[in-house]
Amino acid sequence: VQLQACGGGLVQAGGSLRLSCAASGRTFSSYAMGWFRQAPGKGQEFVGAVSGSNTYYADSVKDRFIISRETAKNMVYLQMNSLRPEDTAVYYCAAGSLSASYVDYGSAYEYWGQGTEVTVSS
């Protein structure tokens, strides 16, 4: 089982990026898919998740980031708009068979991707 995240890079404040996460090794259609990030010198932070037909977002990214998934392709995306320097971090995708009540708990996820770095310049 593998999760592969990509799409990170350097972008100016106010710009956009779309991260992709490809899952392989099993079907994740029934799994919650989450995005987390870790900024330099900080702990892991929940960004958002999709579970079933519902999406969940951290307050810090709500109305700027959009999560979507293509179940048939085992893909999940994180569209990031109006990026800010404080969004600079390594972004990780994760998958887990978990209740929607725990989508913001990193420890609830079973599978993790390797991370993709996002740098937002001011």
C-alpha cells in the first residue's frame, strides 16, 4: 500500500497550487483521505479531509482550500488558493478507515504519503 503526494513547489502569496495524492495497493473508496502539513519547527497540523461525500477543513484554510477525490482513480486532490506565507509547510496525504469524528487526528490514519513541500513567498 502506497500513497504518493506531488504538486508542491514555490509560489507567491496570493497564488494557487494543486496537490495530488495517488493511492495504490488497495482500493481506498471507503477510506477517509486526509491532508496534513508540518511547517518548519512546528508540529503536524490537520488541513482537511474527505470522508464519504463530506469534506472537512481546518479553520485556517477554510474558504481557501478545496479537497476532492476521484474514487475510480484512487486519487485525492488539495486545491490551494489565496496562499499565504504561513501555508509554507510539507504537506502529507493520509488514508484511514476511521470515523468522520476523527478525521483531524493524524494518529487515526493508517497510511501516509511521503510529503510534498510547499513554499509561499511574501
